Amino acid sequence: MPEAPSTTLPGVVDRHVHLGLVDRDLLAGGPVTEVHDLGWDPRDVSAWAAAPPSGVRVRFAGPFHTAPGGYPSGRSWAPGDAVRHVASPDEAAEAVSDVVRAGGFAVKVALHAGMSLLPDGVLLALVGAAHAAGLPVLVHAEGPGQAERAIDAGADTLVHVPWTEALPAGVIARATHMTWISTLAIHDGPGGSAGLTRALDNARRFVAAGGRLVYGTDMGNGPTPVGVNEREIELLGLVLTGEALRRAVVGPPDAAPALTAPLPVPETAADLIDWLRSSTRL
């Protein structure tokens, strides 16, 4: 009987996690080989990055940068130093300098329409200071008009596919320089179906226009699994297939450590889930 084909892929990269809200040790030795923490006390997360779960690279953005009283101020899950209030362009420059000193790979910004919002001048100052420091700007945009504000301010990434509104075609066209992180599965539950439908529609139109969509789970937001989120891959598979899906979920071709499985190269979301279940670290 012929031996099953064996193939190799890079490990899974989860581009949106909150390590302070999960049991980090459960990541050790699994298919997820890199995580990006997008909002926590920079002292804590820099320590986790220096001593990560075995076989996992941790990159971090540090705190949420938001207006005084803005999201996620006052949330029970967010430590005080996970939130950096920015009230002026001068404070924006200082805040970005602190991210650089802490070793952050990006500047996280929160635009949440249900709470106080950064004025345009301060938002632009954060983007400008981050770019001058060589750091991308990653935005949590929630509520009417906030994704459009992030896009037009020159932000590099939306940390969630927009789900609170259907973006007009012109806004999508202006967003194609960006990366969007999927986090689709967080809407997949009671009361979330409308948000998921809007997110999938926005994602399909964004990809069709030439935008880059990548895998991220918002691990720690509710009962998300620690490790591979198979439902997230299933939902991504409604937008992407083949090489585009693989590029969205796993690291670059030269990433290490890599995974191997006794299966052919996966083409669909179901194939990729089966492949990851069968995989082992090289």
C-alpha cells in the first residue's frame, strides 16, 4: 500500500490575542507558533515575550491608545496599564516613544463609537509618530464611521474585519493598502449573526478589491480556544481558499518551527483543519 504523502507548512500565526486572559502554557508545542498580543500592560506582556510558552514567538503592541475615557477604559478585564489615554498630539508622540522603548512591534489604537473618541488631530499624530518610528498602526474600529476614520488616517491594520456596518464601496477601495485581521468567530453566537453577516460581506469585497485578510482570533475574548481556532478557519474559508487561505493562516515560507503532516497540501478550510489536527512539529 503506498505511503501517504507528507507535506510541510509553517506554523500557525494568530495575529490577534490577549495573553493575559488565557492559560498561555496551553500554547506550548502546538500548531500555533507565533502570537501577536494586541492590548495589555506592556510590563507584563514584555515579560511573557522574553519567556514565552515553549516553541511560541510572542510579539506585542503594548497598551490600547485611546481618548481619556475611551475604550476599553473601565472594562473589568483590562488592567489599568493596558490603557494609555492620549489627549494631545504631544502626548501621542510620547506614547509612541514608550511603545518603542518597551519593544512593541506596533501601536494599537482604539476607536469605539460607544465611548470617548480620539479627535482627528490626535489620531493623525499617533499614526504619524508611529510611522516615523517604523511601527505600523493597528486599530480597533467599532461603530459607525470608525473604520473609515482609521482608513483615512493612514492606519495599517484593522484588528477586526468591520462588523458594525456595511462599508460603502468607496471606503473599501480606499482600504486596499491595509491588512484586516479576521476575528470572524467572535460574532458566531447568539445575537451575533447580523454582525457576522456584515463582516463576511465586508471581507469578501475587501479581498476582491485587493486587500489582505489574515487569521486572528481575538483569543481571550470569551470562550475562545487556546490554540488553533477551527471555527475561525472555517469562516475564513468562506472568503479564501487554496494558497490565499494558507497564507492567511500560517507564517511565511521560511518561518520556523515548521509543521509536518501525512496529508497533501490543504486547499480548503476543511482540508486545512484536518491537516493541522494531523500535524506535528519538525
